[in-house]
Amino acid sequence: MEYILEMKGITKEFPGVRALNNVTFSVRKGEIHALCGENGAGKSTLMKVLSGVYPFGTYDGKIFINGQEVQFKSIHDSRQAGIAIIYQELAVVGEMSVAENILLNNELIHRKVIDWNLLYAESMKWQKQIGLDIDPQTKVRNLSVGKQQLIEIAKALTSDAKIIILDEPTTALTESDVELLMNILRDLKAKGVTCIYISHKLSEVLEIADSVTVLRDGETISTDPVGDMTEEKIITKMVGRSLTEIYPYEKRKLGDTVLEVKEYSVTHKGTGKQIIKDASFALRKGEILGVAGLMGAGRTELFTSLIGGYNNGKYSGSVNVEGSEKNIKNPSDAIEAGIAYVSEDRKRFGLVLGMDITKNTTLASLKQVMKFNVIDQAMEVKKAEEINNRMKLKAPNLEVKVSQLSGGNQQKVVLSKWLLNNPRILILDEPTRGIDVGAKYEIYKIIIELAKQGVGIILISSELPEVLGMSDRVLVMSGGKIAGELSRNEATQEKIMALATGGKNI
């Protein structure tokens, strides 16, 4: 089977940084080829070279498509050669319809006017190919992230793409959407379309890919058939060392109860629907309490309401922190009570992307860096440096905007922001989503260290190995209720899934 794509000796430099160093990357026609590496390994830079974002002349090396050298001077040139890239941040237009998005730049025009009937018919043809059975006139903003991703794939197919690049395609997808995407990729492969699959989720890589190339520090480490690889082998190649324990769990002596929630319910103000039903649980000092459940189980709704962040709900029940009942109406009340919450969507709710590291770090604790109601900049910088050094943040300096950091380092800034308040309770909602394996390990070590210091930690995660590997105890939610509780010794994926799907503990 011949190579459809060959990138040879690709070297790309930015001021003071060599992002790619003599990278070789080859993909066979009709295969699903995974590209793995830590954040900063050079994956995105390599794909930007391939897709024409970095035009010919701004890098060294050569690109061959079907054996012929190509020199892309723009994104348009790359598209003309049959290359389409679907970024993690989707490029759909929310106010436009499904059909308009799918056929964007390929509109069917008759006498300088769009033929809407033909447009919708053509859209349905492409939708059928990817199993998207919805009205083509539906506004895209009304669709789930999973369906928006399918629209991006359909858009790529309309341009007769021969190579489709998917960058972290399942980060925000439900389990059912992930399975649908996998089936579509298999179908595209059967039709001869080549896919480059970039993902931190190694279980998906091993399930869907034919081959895997690993980059580290801007260099090609290896290309191997997936059949020869395991998660451990890929991780070792990615980080340059063996992570003997992916989850650095340490048994600890737990303290007294720090948080107790009794018969807690949340009712949606508008619909009157009960979102959370009679939830009761306790958390001890130094304990890591895992929270598992399927999408829609109510995990995020429960814990955002506990910090006063779920504005559409009416609450009932009691919340006690160290034996004292708290009436938490908003996040400020939660901070005063010693509760910190790391959101699952760090870019929307955890960070101000246009601000630097220092200002993001002190955002939730401005009183600590103020004198006479004015921010003391020297004190602010000192506090930010101390906490970010503790987090082992990797950044040139604290004046860098957080938008320029990798996912793992952004998450460290979010943690720094909350830890500056010395919380007694730390709620972590999907704390390692979109983070590479090496950075995950560093986040896990931080979590363990905080627990050893007596912080009560609630770990909400959709990744069952993460819940099992890090938790002292696991709560399982289903349909807005706490369906069951499992100790570390008795918790298994099978038992968690049985409770999460409405069954009984097995």
C-alpha cells in the first residue's frame, strides 16, 4: 500500500524556539493514522504546516502527496490538494443552518441566487453519508457538540477531501457520540479516505488507528503498527520515561468530616423539573471522593449548585462545612465557606484568556494582594510566583497570556488561582480533560499532595480508570440521584457502570 502523504525533514522555527526538528511523517492511503505526543511536542505545528497555515517558505523540508512534491502557499492550496482539518475548536457558524454549514463555499447558485431546494437536497445526501438524520434547515447552534462535529466532517467530504485531520475530536463528546464518530471513521476508511487522528485518549487510539506516530520535543520518535503498541509503550515514547504508576495514589489517614450534604435537591425554576433528587453524602479531610456517572446524570449540576453557580435552580436540603450549616447563594459565599470549584470548561469559566498568568492566578483572592483597596503589584507578582512554582508551571514568565499556554499548564493556573485561597474543599470537574499523559500525571501528583495536606477533594470524571485510580471512595450518579457508593477496594468499572445505568450494585 503506497504512501498518500510524506513529510520529510520538516523543521519549523519561531523566535528562540525550534518547534519541529527534522520531522518525518508518512501516512498510507486509506489508513487511520494516529499522531500522539505531549502538549508542545509539535503535533499542531506539523499539521499547520501540512494544512497551509504555515506556508511554503516559512519552514524547511518537503511534502509529497501521492509521490508528487507540493508547496502550499495558503490554506486554499492545501484544500485544493484534498486536505481538510477539523480543529478541536469547531468552525461551524451557529446562526446558519446545517445545510449552509455543510455547503459553505460550495453553495448551489442559479442565476446568482442560491437554489435553496437544491441546497437542502444536496445537504441531505452528505448527511446520509455520515448518519446525520436531521432537518437540514436546523440552526447549528441548537445541536450538540457531537452533531456539530459530524457537520464538520460532512463539510470536509463536500470538498472531496482525501486526507481528513481530526484534532482531539472526542474531547467534548458523549459516549454515544464517540461511538458514532468511530463508526463514521471506519466507514470513511472503507471508502478509501485517509484520516490523521490526534488524541490524548490512548484507549481510542488503540481502538481506531492502524498506525501511530509519536512526536516528542519537536522530533519524530517512532511510527509503529497499533498491533505492536500498548498504552504503556505509547506513554513511554511520549514522555521519554516509563510511568510505572499512571495514577500515583497513596493511602492516607483521613480526618474528620469536612463537608456533609443532606437530602439536597435542585428544581429547575422554569420547567419545575427536579434536576437533583435527595442527594446525601459526606467528605472527609484528606479524602479524594470520586464522582462517576453517564452524561446527563447530574454530576456537574449537583456540584455547581453547591457553590451557588447553578442560577436556574431552587435548592432544598442542607450543606454543612466542618459542622456549620452554610447558606450558599453564589460563588462568593462558597469561597467564604472554604469551597473551591475547578470547572470542566476551563476556557469559559476558569480563565480570562486575554489576561496574563499573574492576573489569572490572583483573580479569586484579590483581597490578599491589596493595600487600602488598591492592588499591590509587587505582592501580586510574589504570590503568583510562589503558587505557580509550587504547581511547577512551565512558562517563560508570568506575563504570558494564558491563551498561549498548553492545556496542562492552563489547568495548573486554574488550580493556582483556587489554591491561593487555601480551600478546605476542592471540587475538580473533569480536571484532566484535553490534557496529555505527562501533564495528567503532574496534575494527579498535585491532587495527592493536596489530599495529604488535609484538603477534602471531590473528583468528577468521565474517565473510569481515572476515578478508580485516584479515589478513596466513589459516588455513582444516575438520573439526578446518587445511585450508590463504592469503597476503593470494591469499586470496578463493571460495578460503576451497573449503578450508572440504573441497575443495582453487583
